[in-house]
Amino acid sequence: MIVTDPHLAIDPEYDVYMEGKDLENRNSNTSVYIKSPDGESNYFGLCWPGMSVYFDPFNKPARDWWSSLYTADKFKGITDIYQFWVDMNEPSVFQSEMRTMQLNTVHKDDDMNWILHRDVHNAYGGMVQKTIYEGLLKRDDF
């Protein structure tokens, strides 16, 4: 079993973080990471890898990208016997008094409309798991 988290270190040397950032930069209608309350900048918080951004599972472009990270061509050495433990998908933010992200951070839905985190907080973990499951189905050719 492999542990996976829905947050990524803000590090220009980390290829997964940069791939998501590049995807956002190439298409202004794509929102890969959860946004700060201003709706413009990526929300960042402190978690295991240090300062991190958080994958936004509420819109299709972000889900498609995230699920692609679990396919055999991207996740080197993986086979169909590997499964994932999704950890820290509350989403966890260590420097927050509530230990989660601010409730006024924003997501984009499939139609690219803004939704407040407060309205989807309890669904966040399930959406992350669903997205990884979709990637595993692609990995296993289902």
C-alpha cells in the first residue's frame, strides 16, 4: 500500500507541482489548485512537505490531471496490486487553528463556477478518493 496526499509541496524542483502549475498557466479556465479567498492566487498552507498547494477535485480538468498521476506511465513501477491510502485529505493545514483550510477558500466546479470551501468541506475527502479511483481504473484498463 502506498500513502498519497492531496497537497503538493510548493517547489519548482517538484515535477508534479510544476505540472499542475503549468496546466493552470496554459489555460486560464483550468483551476488545478484550490484558490485563496480572493479567487486569484493559489491557496497555500503548511502540511507534511512544508508550504503546499491543494488539489481541487471539484472540477473536471483538475480531476483528469490528478487521476492521470496514478496510471502506470506516470507512477513508475506501479502494478495492479498496488493500492493507495489517501491521507491528510481533511484537508489538513498545520498552521491553521482549525487544522484545516479556511472555509472561505474557493473551488471551481465542472462549469467553472466558484464554490466556497465551507459548502464542500465534508465532500473534499470523498472527491479526492473518487478521483484516485478513476485513475486506478485507467491504470487497470477498466
